[in-house]
Amino acid sequence: MPGIVFFSSASGNTARFVNALGMMASRIPVSPKAVLPALPDEYVLICPTYADGEGRGAVPKQVIHFLNDPDHRRRLRGVIGGGNRNFGTTYGIAADVIAKKCSVPLLYKFELAGTLTDIARVRDGLHAFWGTECLTA
Amino acid sequence: MKDNVSARAVPRAINWNRLQDDKDLEVWNRLTVNFWLPEKVPLSNDVQSWATLTEEERTLTIRVFTGLTLLDTIQNSVGAPAMMPDCLTPHEESVLTNIAFMEAVHARSYSSIFSTLCSTREVDEAFRWSDENPHLQAKARAVLETYAPEADPLKRKIASVFLESFLFYSGFYLPMYWSSRAKLTNTADLIRLIIRDEAVHGYYIGYKFQRGMELESPERRQELKDYAFGLLFELYEIESRYTEELYDGIGLTEEVKAFLHYNANKALQNLGFEALFPPEAAEVNPAILAALSPDSENHDFFSGSGSSYVIGRAVATEDDDWDF
């Protein structure tokens, strides 16, 4: 069954966004030593951005390591990016980088933990994207 | 003076190779890479554009910038130093010294704008205005009270996040507005550098607040949350009056207020709280959003209103960690 995989650092914005979606989701651990949870056969990745002023270092190391595994990339269907418009041209750029590297569509961007509007749009959008209504956890 | 007179403890030499909190190094690196000075921005290219503004628009712009200068001055000389004794790690103290210094750079850069675009008389008049404006003084006082030595360390962080992520935005609105109309575009570039820094500051201080909250009892967490929403209401009341006084003349008050709601919600999220203003009250003019993050279209693949995943501009993918 399709699902969500996400990364969220200790500040927890992306985790709050994913939690508000109320859909099944697997979290890529912050600690490299932690065990990866079970993954859906197909998933959309939700990832925050940590770029510097030039856009470098945007994708968290843990997400890069995760995507270096060909099996993880094979199941990836799309990416949603978290960020903050206050970072200007690098707003949510990690999602642009992942979409390009993995040749998957960039589905949506939201700021910090998202607004109620973002949550409704992504929830509806994902349901339509998967062509199913049976995802709610 | 004898060596044994002072009871002051000698701090331990800071070891950046032994971190208690990885966020400290992450944010330190972010802030130091982002370092800039106002001399980097060619402000003099705005001289012609400045001349196209009406006298009322020029006065408004200078006043807005003196108001921002006051907030940066407070955060540089009082806010960031006041949080240093509360730090949980020595690395956090180092990050705060960086934050304090960058606030001084921000305050200094408004004077660079003034010396490039304005007459001494206009600037002196605006600084006098900021010294006397009751709303500006009220917001400064409200924040300063929470920075007092006897104040609660976590309440200091709440006030600090509100300053970094909310109180600046009645001012930041104006250069973004000018930029959206192709005016003062170099000044807007400088302001965007400030906005970027304040975003990291609000994020980091909010993160440290959340770490601090984890150590508190449920009752105390509730007290701090109530305090945060109470202070936000108080500051919002002041900001509304300040906004009306500044922007009524050019008819932008309602638009600026939507921007205030949007930023108040983001400030609360930095603290780990839910948004306060409903989405319809926090809908910002798309031209202002585009001025904040140029070249970053609205991405909504689901509704078909955003751009597709075909990426037109170069993105930095040359990270060594990728191995495909």
C-alpha cells in the first residue's frame, strides 16, 4: 500500500505537518545508528530544507543516505518540501534537489509545520495521487 | 586586584568536537556561511528609484527603517546577551554571540541605506520620531520587560522569537512592497539578507525553547503556552496600532495586517505551538510572497496551479554524499 516517508529534525516542524495529515507515515531516523522503520512499497517523501545562502547542504544527510539505496529510490513516487519563504530563492530547495536527482515530481511546498490549507490540499492531493481513499490511518 | 577577590567561576574552554546538541553546530555553520556586510549590496543603484517616491512615501520608508533599527539595537545589546546565562550548552552561547553581532550588522545597515539615499535632516527627523512614537516604544518596552535579569529564561526565549519572527514584519512589508513594484530593489536585496538571518535566529531560539519545555512539568508547560499566547495578543494590539499609524496614509493597512497574521503564525510554529490566525486572515498578497522568495513559484502539483517538476533553474546537487 502506498504511504509517506519523511524526515524531521529535532525542531519537529515536518513531523507536526505529517502528524496533522493523519496518514500512515514512516520516519527516517535522525540518528544514523537507529534502525529504519518498515517502508511502504511506494511512497511520497516529505523533506525539510537546511540550505545555506547559496542553497548548499539543503538535503539533510540522513535523507541523502536513505536515497543512496537503489531500492529506496525505486519506490519513490514524488516529493513534498518543507521550508521557509524567508530564505528567499532557496525556499524549500531540498525538494527541488531530490525531484531532480531522482526524476520524480515535486508535488508541493509548505512553510514550517504548514497551514490548515496546506494540510487539506496535501491530504486531498495525495488521496487523488494514489487514486484511493483508503489511506487514512 | 587580588586573584581571589572574584567568586566568578571560570568557564570551561569550549570544545566544538564534543557536542551536547548537534543543532548548535548546524546553526553555527549556517550563520557563519551566511555572514554578510551592507557594503556588499550596491545601494547607490537605488538613488534614482528613491527620487520617484513621493515625500510621504519617503518619510514612511525612513520611519519604518528607524523602527527596524530600534528592534535590531534591542536584540543586539539586550536580547541576545540576556539569553546567554540561560544557555544549556557552551556552544549555544557561541551561537548567541553570532546572533548578537549580526543584529548589530542589521542595525548598522539601515544607516547605510540612509547615508546613501536620504538627507541628514530627514534621517534626524525620523530618529526623533522613533524615540517619541508611543506604539514603537510600547513594543520595545513589552519585550524589554521579559529580558529583565529576574525574568523567566523560557519567557525570554518566547519574547525573543516574537521579536525575531513577528515584530519585524510590519517594517519588512514595505521594502517587499516596493520591490514588488520594481522600486528600491537593491534595498530589498539587503532586507532579504536580514530576513534570512532573522529566520535562522527565530528558528534556533524557538528550537532551544522547545528543548527547555521538555524539561518542565505539564502545569508549567501550560503556563508558558498561556504566557506565549497572551504576550502575542498584547504585541499584536500594539502592532495593529503601529501599522495603522504608518500605513493608513498609503492605504496598505489591511494588507500589512494579513502579513502580520501570517508571521505571527510562523512565530508560534517556531516555538512548537499551533497557529493562531485562521488561513483566511493570514492570506498574504502573492506579490509580497513572490518578493520574499523570488524565482520560487507556488508549487502545487495537485491542483495544477503550480509549476511542474521540470526544473528550469540550476539547483545545488553537487553534495559529496550523493552516490548516484
